[in-house]
Amino acid sequence: MHMKKSLLSVFSLFIVASLNGQKADSLKAVQDTLTKPVVQAEKPAKRDNRPLKEKIAVGFGSSFWITPHETYLELAPVVAYRFPKRVLTGVGYRYIYRHERTIGNDLNAWGPNLFARVDLLKRVYFWTEYEYLNNQYFVNVAGDEYTRESTHTDSWFAGLGYIRTLGRKGRGGISVQLLYNMLYNRDQYSPYYSPVTYRVGYYF
């Protein structure tokens, strides 16, 4: 009889100890859960879901002036990429026609350019551009005789522009730029008559 009571007592103590151990493990698991740092899920990177027609812009610029000695005409198509914010970058190609009235003959210049535009206000923007032109010039050989030669000219323009948007979406418009050529060197080789130039163009 005493043996049975002893066995029951030991069994009871074993059950109580097991329950206490499980309770301690449960409390520890809860504490670990509460103290474990919360890891926030990383936000997926925003994808540019704009249609292609809103990313790509094409345009056409021009300039024209007359001096006492020459007539100048400039034509320049461009292709650009519109970033989601205020930046636009692209490439273009410029052709410059000059008629030298004192000689009665024509000169040409042509070449590529790289540019960037940053919108400062709704209609005002900053423009910078690097240009590499293959241009022609005249060399006086004897008396009134001239020969046409070729060289290249580097130009780096910077300045401001004003654009008047057209259409409902306001993506295209007429643009006017006033630029300064920081690499300007007035000599017989330059296709430009001044370090300051203006341009008028249309973009869409």
C-alpha cells in the first residue's frame, strides 16, 4: 500500500514538473516573439510604366540671321528621352548653311551633338549641349581667288529656354533658346558669327 502511494506521488510530481516545463517553454516562446525585431518587407522598386510615346520626344530646331557679310541658316533635328521628373537628354544633328556675300559663294557645316534639358519652372528650362561640327571655310590664295577647305569645330552651349506647350497633354510645344558658346573662337574656321546664339524649335 505504501509502495503504491509512493509511486503515485512520484508520478504526480513528474506530471507537475512536465507541465511546469511546458509552461516555461511557452512563456519563453512568447517572450522571444515579442522581443524579436520586426523585419519590414522591402518595397518593390517603382517601374516606369509610361508608354513609349511619353518617354521619347522628337523635335526640330532652327536659327536664321543676316550680317553685313553673310546669310546664315541652321537646321537641327533631335531625338530625346524624357525622364519621369524634370530631365530630358538626347542626341541631334545640325546642319549650317552660310552664304558669303563678299565672295559670292556658299559654305556648309554639319555634325552631331549631345544635349540635356532641366526644367526650372513650368515654362523655363536650362539647356546645355556639346557639338562637334565638320565645317568649311575659305582661304585666299591670290587676289580675288579663294579655295574651300574643311576642319572641325567644338562648341559647348549653355543657357536658358522658354517653351510654350501645345495640345491637351502639354508634351509638345514651341521653344525659344538663348545660348552662350563657351568654346567660341572667332576666326575664319568658326561657322558661328558670335558666342551668343538663339534658336527656335518645335518639340512633340
